[in-house]
Amino acid sequence: GHSFDPLSKFYKVESDAGIVESITLKNFMCHSHLGPFTFGPNVNFIVGNNGSGKSAVLTALIVTLGGNAQATNRGSSLKGFVKEGEGSADVSITLRNKGRDAFKPEVYGSSIIVDLRITREGLRTYKMKNKSGQIVTTKKEELLSILDNFNVQVNNPVSVLTQEMSKYFLHSKGEGDKYKFFMKATQLEQMREDFFYIKSTKSVTEDKVGQYSECLKDLKRTYLEKEDRYKSLASLDEMHTKLEELQKQMAWALNKIEEAEKKYKEIQEQLDKITQQVQELQPKCAELKAEAQHCNTLLKSSEVSMQSLYYTALYLGYSLHWKKSKSDQVYFSHFESKYLITLKIRPNHLKSNFSCVILCNCVFIIVIINSHEGIRSQNPGSCYLQINKRRAVVYMKVQHPHPSDFRREQDMLQRSIETNRRNLQTMESSRSNRLRRFGEHMPDLLNAIQDAHKRGQFKQKPRGPLGFLISLKDPELALAVEVCLKGQLQAFTCDNYEDEKVLQGIMFKVFPKGRRPTIITSRFLQHVHDTKRRAVNHPQYPSVLQALEIEDPVVANCLIDQRGIESILLIKNRTEARRLMQGKNPPHNCTSAFSKDGDQIFTNRTYTADQTRANYLSGDVEEEIRLLQREIENQTAQASRFKQQMKKLDDEIKQNEGLLRRTHIEQKTTKVKLLQFTFLARSKCFLLLLKNEYNTVSCFLFLFTFFRINKTDQEVLKCKHHKKHYDEKRNVQLRNIQTLKESLKSKEQELQESVTKAKLICPERLEVRRSARSLDTEISRLKVKITTQQEHQGDREEILRQYNEALENYTNMVQHVKNLNSFIKKLDSVMNQRQHVYAEFRRFLSARCKYYFDSMLSQRGYTGSMTFDHKNETLSISVQPGQGKQADMSDMRSLSGGERSFSTVCFVLSLWAITEAPFRCLDEFDVYMDMVNRRISMDMMLKVAAGQSYRQFIFLTPQNMSSLPESENINILRLKDPDRGQNNASQGPGK
């Protein structure tokens, strides 16, 4: 054998993915069992005589890895591959699955096993298994994905070149066949077919656009007809609107609202006029009443004075007999012993011209003494003591707190009870749905958002409420986090302002009244903000961001942007929090801290939380419910005590107010009596100055009193007459007022009933200036006109439906034609670009193929040329045996069979160099070669294989290959001659 090893100078580099590791056949073609055959990673020779199974192995490889039956040239259908007398044929191929191009290595492992079963009916089923033999899937789509991933192309003659394909393309003398082989091997043929298909699709699309354009004209004509009928409905709508307006006016006209209001207004004016008169007469009446009372008072006073003077005159006349005997001292004794007045008179103390005045004053004093006789028994000092005593009692009784303080505290307690009851109701409803903690309508809001999102109303689905989308790592920090986030817990966040408007509309429907959740608009990001530079990082205490579990980065970013939760610490102990925050070195990047009780601590101040319990983030709902129930019970008992105390206090206040009023009255009465008593004491001195000229005084006083009483009687009678007149007049006016009020009330009730009836038809008040008969006539005329037009036009709903349908069809067709024209335009642009790239790619592959072909020929000392004519689709190959210009260039038809086969091998190797595939199969490549050319071709292929050690090569040959060099990269499978039973193979490197 030859000692030269063309593979020895290359390092061993194995292929990672897509090569064939083994193949096993059962009941395939005419073989009961072949294999398993284990292939090497680089060069493999399958050696055996005809009928030993070489072609069966290649055919099984093609069929199992997605090729069709015609590509094998061994049968027209799959059922022909099932051995005669058997129900099915089985093929199992193992592909390597390693390296960076591995396909789902976590599922399949380092190998993928593809099992194919072909039934007698020609059906094939696949099973893809992992390295351990476990079935992963049975879908053919998975096999196609595997082959695309490994770039396996069993229908490409460069990857698998059968004898029939070689005869047809390579050994043919036609230049067109070689060009077709080149195009098929480089997949340029497939690209060209795709271009032809795209062009045909474009042509079909253009034909459809033409058809649609004609159809569009008909649709437009139909649409315009329906539009005219629809527009004719506008006048009908106007008539309906006018009819409704007339019916509303009729409702207000039939109920005689205007007439009732007119009567009501007239009565009101009369009542106002009489009331004004009464008000004008009221001062006059009061003046007359006061004058009459004054006259009555004077009359009574005069009567008393006259009676006293009468008795005094009688007494003075009686006592004249004693004048001479007792001139120094005079005693006046009332004959009825009602009065006892002692007068000490000295005659020289009086002057006669003052007698009348002094006597009149004395009489007036006597009257006062008579009317206040009982005051003599009163002690002024005892009166003041009694008043002061009662004042002290009242003062002591009102020394309680002011009632407004109790009421204010009671109102605060009642509001707290109502708030806790609402929270209790929310907690109880949140047993089954935690969302209800954030509001009674929150589940409905989220359902509405979900429905709107399904309908495509949102570009990005809003997130919220934010408190529902977060959870605590430590439940003890619930109150601290809740006080920190405050309103953000019930807020929602949107990606853009259009979504915000949609969400506001939904909230307006779900929350018709009351406060609605806040909406925060900020661009949604799929990753959480990087807060390393500005976040607080303490070894003992977490930040709010670290204490929360937030799955959605949008929610985390929103809380970071709005509240800065990465810079707020959570410290359970309040004292420790103040020590840390308000010490000399507060934590870096820390803006504030919260204790577990909700207190907020800054570096220079502290705020105590108003909230005592977590309402949204607490974990134990039952415990919260029990605490709320207990607190409500305590507050209810406290409210009951407040109520009792307030009732007791009100009773004491009423009692004290009554006592205070009585004390004030007694105080005023006592002051009056005291003044009168003082005046009486001072007046006694005047009585001592009376003269003894009793006769003159008595007569004069009697006459004066008589005339005065007579005049007073006349004035009293006159005042009584005027008072009676005006009282009668006033009573008449009061009766008129009462009558008018009753009439006014009746008319007001009638008006209200009429307005109520009218509002049932038309809630809004209308000014009606026409009569009911006129309105009824016009309504009847308008109804007749509407009925006539409806009969002429047809059903309104049907017209509207036809119009909308025509409009939709026309609009859709216009848009469809527009889209098709746009598609054609883009297709032209893409096709022009790709055809240019296709021409460049074809030229590039042609140049590379020429280069490698010349290189291969030069290894045997041949020279040649390869000429591509892409326009006529021909490929001519000219070869000159020998060196230089020793012989003329000849095409392959003039070469011997061996030389032609060698040239064909060079052509194939050139195509191998410019195409990519994990493995290459070549069937009986040397069948037409002599020993010399076979040896040269073999050396060339082994050299190419050594240069491409990352690829696998499988050669089928009837030769024994005993002349091959020893190498661990060469694996030889020798098939035994068949006995149509079990077929075995021996294999090994270099054998």
C-alpha cells in the first residue's frame, strides 16, 4: 500500500452538530435487518458488492431526513420501501447534538434519535428521542426545525449524490445539465423558483386589484344610493324632533300652568298689598293702644287721689274744732285705720302759696304708701342676702364644662365609629376577595379594565391598584409601609396619556360619585431602575424597596419615581430610628425613616402617625376584624356614656336657667321696692311741713281734682272709641289675609300637581305662548306628514342598516385595494433589490467554483477552463491533459471515461468547497475510473476531507479500499454479501 497519509498532517477536529453517528434499518427494501452502523466524525467508506445494502443505507438516510421517494430513484412511493411480506419498515438515525449549534441541548442532550416507521399503506410517522431513548415529540415540524438548524439538505446533490443523479447531471454531455447541477447544488435554483413564485403571486395580486377596482365602482355606486336614502331621513328626523317639542309644549299647555300661575300671582299680590296695609296701620294701632293704657292709668290714679282727698277733707273739717286747743302738734288718723300718719307742723314753717303744691305731693305720697304698704315689713339687707345666696347657687350649678366641648368630642367619636364600621365591612368583604380592601368598586374597575384591554382600547394594560401588586417580606412593617406610601396604594399607573384618558372614562363609570383613584402616567419599562448610586444600603435595616416583593417592574419603577422608596429606611424601634437618623452620621442617601408604628423620622424632626392600624397590607384579616369589632364595641359603650352624661347636663342646664330667670325677676322686684321705700322715707319730711289752713286747701283740692277727673274721663272715652274702630278694621284685614292665604295654598297645590303632570312628559320647563287647540292641530298635521313619508321611504332601521353595511363594504374595499397596491409597490422594490443581490451572489459563487476547479485539476497536472453562460444557462468545461501547451483544450466529451470521471470529481469537490452542509454522501464515485485516476481522485477527496475535518464524508464504493492509508479519521464499513436474511457489517478504522 501507499505510505502517504494526506490526513496525518492535520489536527483532529471533529464536527459538533448535525453529523450522522449511527443508522439502523429493519424490514427496509429487501433487507430484514441492517446495522446498527456507527459512523466516524470525518471520513467513512461503505464498501460492499452489489446487493449488500449500500444503496439501502443511503436511501434510508434520504427518506428519514425529509427527502421524498423520487429523490432516491429507488421507488415512486414510500410503501415500496417496505420489505415484501412485512407490515412496516423502520429506520433509526442518530445525529450528533453538541457545540454552539446544538438544538435544544437541555431537552435532547448530546444526541438526537430520529425514528421513522413506514407502513404498508405508505404512511410515515416520526419519533424524536433524546440521548436516553425517551420520546420528546412525534411532530414532523420538530424534525424540520432540527434539519434547518443543522442545515441538512438531503435533496441537494452536493449533500447526497446518488448514482442516478450523477448520471443525469455529471455524466451527461449536455452543458445545460451541468449548469442545472450547479444551480441546484448552490441552491440558486431554489432562489430562482422562489422569485418566479413571487412574480406569479404579484401577477395574481395585480389581477385581483383590477377585479377589485371594478367591484369598487359598483360598491361606490351602491353606497351613494344608500347615502341618498339615509340623508332623506334627516328631514324625517327633523319632523320627529319638532313633534316631540310640540308634545312637550302640549303637556305644559294642557295643565293650564300659565293660567294657574297667573291666578297665583294675583292672589299673592293681593296678600302682599293687605299685609302692607296691616303693617302701615300697626304703628297707629300701637300708638292708640299705648295712649288708652296711659289714660286708664291716669284715671285710676285720679280716682284713688280723689277718694283719698275726699276722706282727708272730711277729716280736716271734723278736726277744725280742735284747732285752737292743739296748735303745736296735729295728728292725722285715718278714720278707717288703714293709714296712720303723724304730722308735726309748725305754723311759721309754711307759706300759704305753697300749701296746694305740698298737699298734692303729700296725697301722692299717701297713694304710694297705700300701694306699697307691705314694703315697710321688708328689710333691704335681707333682700340683698337672698339675691346673693341665689346667685351663688346658680354659679355653683353652672361650674361644669361647656356643653359644646362634650358635643364636639361626641361628634368625633361618632365619626370614628362610622369609619371603623366601614373598615370592618371592607375587611369582611375582603375575606373572599382581597381587592375589596382597596374599595368596594375596585373589583368592578379591574374587570372593566380587563374587558377594555381585550377590546384593544389600551396600548399597554394599566397597573393597579399598586398596593394590590406588592407584598411584604416582614408583616410587622405593614403600618410603616402603608403610612409611607399613603395614596400610592390605591393609585393606578398608565404608559401614556391616551391610556390615561381611557382609564379616566372607565373610572367615571365605575365611580359615579366620590373620590376616584389617582392615575400616574409614566412610560412602562421591562426592567427595574438601577438605583445603586442613590439607594440607601444599611447592614441592619432594609429600605422600603428591599422590604417589598414586587414582581412587576412597572410597579417598582412607579413607586421609585413617585416616592423614592429606595432611599427610605424601615426601623422597627422608634428610639433606635431617632438615634440613627438624628445622630452625627445619618445613613448615606437616606431621606427619612419609618418606625413600625408609622412614625416618620427625619434628621431634624419627627412626625407621629395619625393611623394606628394597617388597612391595606395587613396579612391576618381575621385578627384585624376581631380588633375592629372590639374597638367598635368600646367606642359604642363610650358613646352611650356620653349620651347619658349629655342628657344629665342638659337637664341641669334647664334647671339652672329656670332658677336664674326667677332670681333675676326677684332681684329686679326687690330693687324697685327698695327705691320706693327710700322715696317714702324721704317724703315723710314733707308731711311735717303742712300748714293748718285746712279749709282753703280742702276746697281748692276738691275742685281741682273734680275738674281733672272729668277731663280724663272724656279723653278715656275718646281713646276707647278709636281703639274699638281700629280693632274692628284690623280684624277685618286679618280675616282677609287668612282667606287669601287659604286660597293661595289651594292654588299652590293645584299648580304643583299641574307641574308634576307636565314634568312626567317634559322634565324641563317650557314657555308656552300658544293655545292647546293650536298645538293639537299642528301635532295632528305633523303626524300625518311623518306617516306618509315613512310609507314612501320604508323602514328606518332597514335603511340605516343598509347604509352602514354599504359604507362598511365600500370602506373595506377601498382599504383592501390600497393595501394591495402598497403590497405590490413594496414587492417590486424588494424584488428589484433581491434580484440584484441574486445576480451578485451567482457571480460570486461562479468565480469561486472556477477557482477551486482549476486548483483541483492542477493537482494531476491538468489544465482546464470553466465557462458560465447565465443568460443561456449553460456550463462548459474544457480540460487539457498534460502540462502547458502540449495539447489543445478539449471539452469533456472528447476525454476518456476515466479522465471524464476525474474531471467530474474535481467539479464535485469544487462545489463542496463553496457550499455548507454537516455531511456529504457520494455513491460509487469511482465506478468509471481506472486505477490511476481512482487513486488520484481518492487522494484528492481525502485531502479535501482532511482540510474540512469539521465535516463528515460518507463514500459508497464496490471497491475493497485495501489501498487506503492507515488513519484514525478513516472509518470503513464492509458489508457482507447478502443472503436476503440478516445482514451484518464489519467496521473499523483502516479496514
